[in-house]
Amino acid sequence: MTFRSLLFVPGNRPERFEKALGAGADAVCFDLEDAVAPEAKDAARAAVIDFLSRGGRAGLGVRINGPASEHLDADCRALSGLPVAFVMIPKVESPGQVASLSLRLGDARPLWPIIESPEGLRQAWDIASAVGVGGVLFGAADYSAEVGCTLEWDALLYARGALAAAAARAGVELLDVPYLDIADETGLADSTGRAKALGFTGRACIHPGQVEIVNTAYTPAAAEVDRARRIVSAFDASNGGAALLEGKLIELPVVRAARRTLERTGV
């Protein structure tokens, strides 16, 4: 399951659900956690259940409340039997928490742990490779609050790099934190490009206006796709041996990157 973009929509704002689905995101995640005040949790859960029970939609997921939340049991019960493509789990700090949630949910839907603390980062390798994990989201806002750092790029570079390595080793997707300044399209495009260069496979969004920018960043350009095709063709023609393309040596790491590009475009 590959998402260039994932759009969060508050579970207590049912009037926004259809608009979120029409924003062009690869996935839409109904949020029962941070976006919903404690007194609105039950109403939000009911609204999401009602919407999802109508079925017929692909790429829909739910962010439930965290392992320590009093609302977690109700969230897990509510998801039983609903057509949910994935379940996002906040504040994950161990692979054991992933296993516990998998048992509570009682099915094989992909789980997406959110790593948003120093302890979660310390255990990121094991969390990402836990059974049932389809991808990981970097919760930079909570992480920065715990560490005492800013949300600036340099301050979070180590955490992003460590998560990229953990997700790559596990062979799962990795989404970056939503860009919080909705009006700053230049900043969104710049930081998204940097995260892609680090190895992130997509980005979460908190506003429909962010989706197109994120999708564009994670959609290979025509020239990139064409070059990837020629790299793979040249390598295949050499029967796996040394190959040259435009005077440059093509080695296996270059070919692997080219194949990833083609996979992203469905070629």
C-alpha cells in the first residue's frame, strides 16, 4: 500500500468528509485522536462509523487513540467489521504495542504506527518491522515537544534519517509529518522535496490545498521515468553485468533506484 499523500480529516467534522475524499489524496485518514477534544470523542467515533458503514470507498483509514488512552477500547470495538484499509496508531513506543493492538483489532488490516517520542525513535527499527505494519508516520510535533527542539528542518534531521533507515530495512512506507503552515506553499514544497531525498515515500496533509503539492513532489517527472526505463533496459541487456548509459557506468544501486521509480508510476 503506497501513499504519496494522506489527508487527515477530524472525525468530529462530518461535513468535511466528502470534501476530503474529493481532494485527490491517495488516502484519507479519519482522526479520532489529536483533532478531537475529549468531550467530542464519542460523537466523532459515531460519525466516522456511520460514514464508513456505507462502504464503497478505497484508501480510507482511521487514526485511533493511543495505547494509554481510555478511549482506545471503544475505538477498537467500533472498527470491527468496518471497511477500513488501514489503522493508524499514535504514540507507539514498542513493537509490543503494535502486537497488542493487532490482537485487539482482530484482523489483518495494515497498521501504521506513529513514532513521536525519543523512546519510539529508539525502538523504530523493531516497530517498523513488527508483524502487520504497513507503514510509519513521523509525528514530529510531539517528538519536538519531548526533545525540546524546534520544528525546523535541521533540528529534526537526525530523527528523519533514523526513521528512513528503519522503514527501508523493514520494507515499509514512511510518511512525513504534516506541514503545519497551511498558507506556506513554498515551505511545504521545499521540505517535502527534502524528505523525499532522505527516503520518505510520502507525506501526511492537514488541508486539501496541500495535497496537490505533495502528490507532485512524489510523482516522478516524465524525464525521470524515461531515464529509469533506459537504465533498466541497459542493465537487462547486459545480463546483469557492467553496463554503460550515456558514458556513465550503471551499477546495481542505480538500477534499484530506477526500478523504484518505475514501481511508483506503475510501469
